[in-house]
Amino acid sequence: MEKRKEIPDIIVGRLPRYLRVLINLKETKVTTNSHELGLLLGYSAAQVRKDLSQFGGFGKQGTGYNIESLINNLEEILNVKVPRGIVLVGIGNLGKAILHYKGFEKHGFYIAGAFDDDPDLEGVLIGNCKVKSQKMLRSFIQENNIQIAMITTPASEAQKVAEELVASGISAILSYATTILKLPEEIRVEYSDPIISLQHMTYYLD
Amino acid sequence: MEKRKEIPDIIVGRLPRYLRVLINLKETKVTTNSHELGLLLGYSAAQVRKDLSQFGGFGKQGTGYNIESLINNLEEILNVKVPRGIVLVGIGNLGKAILHYKGFEKHGFYIAGAFDDDPDLEGVLIGNCKVKSQKMLRSFIQENNIQIAMITTPASEAQKVAEELVASGISAILSYATTILKLPEEIRVEYSDPIISLQHMTYYLD
């Protein structure tokens, strides 16, 4: 898909936010416009028009955007039309919270398997998932063609786990471990780290 | 502090990542350089030099950056020299995981108070915090001059909680609730949402 490479990553990063807001709007409305989307997301209307125009003419001059068709287009662009399985590694407090989280299915994902290296956790049902032994990680990923993993292990184990994931065929990792992973360039990694977000805000505080 | 307003927010957002990597490097090294920092963070060396030069001449031509002094400078710029208290609202699975998380103190934060509207949770000790009644939220924030809050309530309650926080004097919110908050412009809001991060990555998958 050649087109994908031409869109700046910074714009790609905003598309899931548009999608989130549109899914909320859909409950009460049929159409929206760049002004409304901008207000809800904190972007200017011009920015919204520019972002969405990168993907072709979704909006109509004067009448705005049809919400449902914009959702469809964004879901297609973001590759979440068909639900994608995720493996979750590390079933501590945070891993358990994620297993209880009910928002994945609605947005194109499901937890396909949960793994931990604590034998006491093996077979324990959390949310809808029975925890599996971490020894089964590689074969599970390969047999189920999983591409995405979430890491919720302690920071000290995250690098080793990430390498095992990559060796197993994973190509995208969302890591909650507070450490920067060293992985081959072609592997996509996103971090969820409260410290990074908090320090971004304290810059602006007195 | 006039200078703060002139630095693009996109660069501000990268500074906590530099700080994180530098704190790790400090355990084994005294100096670093733009090439090494770039490798660890996935930025180009030129980008690193440009980012850090925004804040004055920390690096020396040829010898690179002294790690400790760069950490000090970044902590000062990011306003995390003096630990800042945070109130946490919503003590479900995720809230509990955050209360057990040990990384705050090291990075300039501590959980000053944890709140929930479930009377059964009142007084329960989780991590180092006794859960307080949500009715006490406003007086606690005001008496302790708290500026930062984390929201881990269900999405359906997040807007109401956020408004109460703002009315109590909070000026920065990190929200884990999967909904976009509508708040006055001057309030800083960051979101932590696995769906947004996952969809950003699926764009690049087949």
C-alpha cells in the first residue's frame, strides 16, 4: 500500500482520536463538520480539514462530513475493520486491569491470549481469559498469526519479553513497562507511561 | 516565565523521554551524545541536538553531554525538581494498579490522595494510600494545594469528575477514561488510552 508511506506519522497519530470522537458523535448525530471536530479535540477547524483531506474528499463543501461514512473510511485506513488479536504478557495488577477492560472489541481488538511466567497464575480465569504459561507464548503467536502484543511486565523483564515476542513474529508492541525497548527498526513500538504524560504537563505548571 | 511559551509543544512532549533515557544511562555512564540518545529514542542525532539546543547550550562540541547536568536541567525545565502530589479518582482495577506502582517518586511525583465514591472502599489501604470518600475531594485538593489529578473512573463518570476537579483548583489531568473531556482551554489534559496507541500502529500493519 504505497499511499500509507506518504502520510506524516504525526497525522496518522491523530486519526484514532478522530475515530474515537466520531464513534461518540454517532450516537446522537448523522453529520458533523471540521469546526465541531476541532472543538471536541482541541484542534483548529483548518487542521481538521487538512488532516482529513490527506485521505481524500470525505467532506462536502457546506454540508460537512457524514459521520458513518467517515468512521468507515477511518476504520479502513487504520486497518481495524477486522478485529485483531493481541497477546498480553505480564499479569500483575495492570495486566489484570487490562483483562477486565471491556473497550477492546468495540474498537477492533480482542485479547487472544494472556501470559505470565508465574506457575501459580497458569489456568486462572481473569475477565474472559485463562492465563497461559509464558513458555507457550511463541507457539501461540505463530499458530494464531498474532501481530500485536502488549507488555505489562516489570521494567526489568520487558526487554527479554520484547525480544521473544519479535522472534515469535510480533510486529507491533504497546509497552506499559517503564523502560525504552531496543528492537529492530521495523518493529512498531508505542509506550504508555504515566510519568511521560505527567512531566509533559508539569512543564506548563508554576 | 516567558521562555516557556516559545517552545513548540511537540518538543516539550519529547523532553520527558530524554529524561527517562538519561536516568537509565546515568547508572553506567557519565557522558552521552546526540548519536547515542537518538539511537535509544529512535530520533536522528540532528533532531536530538536541535531539541536540546532549544533550552540553551547543554552540550559541548566534541565531548557531548554530561548526563547528570542534563538531567538537572531537564528536571528544572519540566518543573519536577520538587515532588508534586497527585490525586487519583476512581479505584477500580486500574486505579489499584496505579496505587501499587512504584515509579512515581523517582520521577517527581507521589499519590497524595486516592478517592472513590464506593463507601465500601473508604478507609481501605491500597499500596501506601487509604482510599478516601469522593465527597472529600474538593477540600483535600484545596487544603493540600494539589494541581494534578489522574482519572481512572468509568468513561461515563469522567466528565463529571473532571468538572469537580477543575472547580477544586486542579490544572492538569491525566485521564485513563476512554472519553474526550470538555474542559476550559487553560486546563492541560493528557489521555492514556490503549485503543489510540493500538490503532496508531495497526495503520502500518498489513
